[in-house]
Amino acid sequence: MTGLLIGGVYALMSVGLALIFGIMKVVNFAQGDFMMLGMFVTYFLYVWLGLHPLLGALLTMPPLYLLGILVHRLLLVHVSGGGTAQEMDAQLILTLGLSLIITNGVTITLGPTPRAIVTPLATEAFRVGPLLLNQARTYAFIVALVVACGVYVLLQYTDLGKALRAAADEPEAAMYMGISVTRMHQVAFGLGIALAAVAGGLLATFWPIEPNVALNFIILMFVAVVLGGLGSIPGGFVGGLLIGIVQSLSQLVLPLQLQNVGVFVAFLLLLYLRPHGLLGRRGRAV
């Protein structure tokens, strides 16, 4: 059960990455660093303003969304849109460089010392029959599920969501219909970054906060997105849940340091059986 609860936060991280790739076809290696920024924003909202960390996690969305728009407008717009090999190489170098800049900038500014949000949530549990569910992880799972469902509703049932899906599936036809593909890419990137920030804020309720924390999660995000199906939003969520469950089960037979071995074994096995992922379909995104 613990794996499922943690998997909910992994799932929300992965949804943001899947959204960016599904709509923009950009592999964002800085996604974990934006998640780390969400952790720090939540921490300082808690320390300086006394905001509940769950509320603080949600409040990371507006500033990180705007930051995502700014990053796209100033940087990514110059290396995306055409889908050429040169652009893909440039995207890789750009997002890796951005990751290094964010990590080292935060380290220089705030220092490398880990911080923590200390609340009763992290030490208290709900009793559900024979199970004890950590309150911080339970609330984080609920919020992650609500936010992910909100994103799904946005994409499926709103005009903005239809425009985003059109820009992903048929960008040329979308332009003929009066949809600005560049603008949709900005929205997708900003929303993907905002989702990572919320996931980071939720993670901060039970995980140490430090500048290099992205290294612990960026590979898991990519694994979840590929497991679920590249570009599939529901697939990214399911992939994150699966990783949390596999991690938890791996601890029954493997040392804590090797818990991700089980994740990669499951990853390779699933890719062998379903090369397009659990919910992925050839030629279809989002």
C-alpha cells in the first residue's frame, strides 16, 4: 500500500513529462529540477508564511507555470517545432544545460544542506483495518490523483485541451484552423513544469529537500513515461503508480539500495511484451 501512495506522486511527476513530450515531442531532462524548485517553493511558503504544505504545493503551480512559459519563449522556441534531428540534438543539450544551471544555481544560492518540512503528517498514520497509512503520503496521493484527473478533464473536455491535442496530433491542420501551435507548445510546457512543481511540493511533505534531489527521480520519470506509452497522459500516470508498487515489492527481497533494480527488470519485461507501453499506441499522443 505504501508503494501505491508514493506511486501517486511519481505518477504526477510523470504526467508533466508525458504532457510535454506528447504535445511538443521534447524530451525535457530538466523536469526533475523544476520538481526540485517546487519542493523549495513549498518549503519556503511553509517556513515564511506558515502555509500548510499541501496548500503550498498547489500554490507552486502559478509561478512555475509562468517560469515554464518564459523558458519556452526565450529558449525552447528556437529549437522546437520542426522535429529535425538537429533540433532534437539541440533540445537535448539545452535541457541538460538548463538542468545543470538550475541545480548549481540553487546550490550556490541556498546551499547543499538538506531541509525538511516537519509536520505531524509525516509521523502519524491512518488505521485502515490491519494497515497503517502514513498521513503525508496518503494526502499526497489524494492531491496528486485530483490534480491528474483535472489535467485529464482539461485535455479531453475543454476548448484549450482540444487545441492542445490538435497541435500534438496534426500541427499543420491545427494552423489552418487558426490554432497557434507555438502558443499551444508554450501552454503545454508551462503546464508540464507546473505539474512537476506540484509533485515536488507533495514529495516535500515526506522527503528531504536538497538541490540534487532531481537525480533520484528523473530516471524514474522517464521509465514511467515509457512504461505507460510515450506521450500518453493516462499511461504516464499508470506508469508512475506501477513504479511505486514495484519499488515497494522489491524491498521484500532486495536491499533498499537496490530497490530500483526491480523497477528496471519490470521495465525491460514490459517493453519486451508491449514495445509501445501499457497505454501507448503508434502515432498517437496525449
